Amino acid sequence: MRRARGPIVAIDGPAGAGKSTVASEVARRLGFTRIETGALYRAVALLAQRRGVALDDEPALARLAEAIDVRFEPQADGTNRVLLAGEDVTEALRAPEVSEAASRVAALPAVRAALLDLQRRLGEGGGVVLEGRDIGTVVFPDAEVKIFLTASAEERAARRLAELRARGIAADPKQVLEAIERRDAQDAGRAVAPLVAAEDAVVVDSTGRTVDEVARRIVELVRRRQGEERSG
């Protein structure tokens, strides 16, 4: 399929693999729009926490997801500020407790169904980069470029630890690693849309590689696909 604004680039992978950072850089280099699907689930989790909605109350969480007011404000560096009902919640969405809650929320079929159509509407025209855990398998199984970005658990924990410390948050290395491994198990073992590489995805291991190296590899794949479409 040739889309009017360019291909859809789907980047899936486990927590801490660098999807958000890489997606921002890929979008910037290609001049594409970045759509943060993970932020939608985090926003639902944050809203649930604020309103006292239990994380196992699927009907109530689905209602939150159906009515949620989330907007992305693109920044010059390719990142987004995330607005929830007009409030900038970009930093709040990165809190460890929100991250863990989002994993539980994302495992609920009713919540995923509520957000699926929104994600597809945002990206259907192409010229977009989306990252998450089921973009290439469920949200856009026909995406022209599919990437499964991964890294060792130890490397991902080290990155997360550095991120927390940079924000002035004290964290225990062992606990951070355990949280990463627990999140991996939750994402891979959930009944709905488990974390798995699409059959036609290109696996990119970011262990020991810079953002520039990973982004360059993905941009090469996208441009190769664009060349194939033009020649076809």
C-alpha cells in the first residue's frame, strides 16, 4: 500500500529498549509525525489513579479510555509534550508507579479496544512513527516498516536508573532490574496483544549502541522501502 504522506513505521519492543528516544529521532530525521501510543495507556492509568478507579475495574477503565482527552504537542527535537485535558502531564506519565499501572491497564481487552480506533485514526494517513508493544502486530499489521527494538534487561535497567537519577529520584539498581523483568513477564504473558515481534519485523538490538546508530539503521530501512515503492 502506498500512503499519501509516506509509510507507517511501527517500532515495538520491551520497556527500556529506547523506543521513545529512537522514535523521536527517526521522526525528526524523516520529517514524520510521532504518535506515542504508550502515552495513551499511561494517561488512562494516571487518570485512574487520580480518580480512584481500581486497576481491575475493566468497565470503568474502558469508560475512561473512551472519553480521554489526550493531545500531543510536537517539539523541535522530535519529542512531544503530552496534554491530558489541557494539563501538561509529560513528566507525570514517566513515574514508575504509572508505568507499572499502565502495563496492567494495557492488558485489559476493553481498554485496548477503546484506544485502538483512536490510534488507527491518528496514523492511517502514513508519514508517522509509532512505538509500543503491539503496533506491528495489532494496531497496524500492514505497516510498511516494522521494527522490534530490544536490549538486554541489564542494559535497560541501567538506562532506567540513569533516567531516574537525572530527575533526582533515588532508586535501587536491583529493584529497577526486577521491575524491568516483571514488566517483561507481564507484557509477554498477557492474554490480549502480548509483546511479540511481528513475523516480518526487523529485530534491532540496541545493547551497546548509540541512539544515532539505531536511528540511522531504521531510517535506512524506511528509505529503502520508499525507494522500492517509487520503483514499483
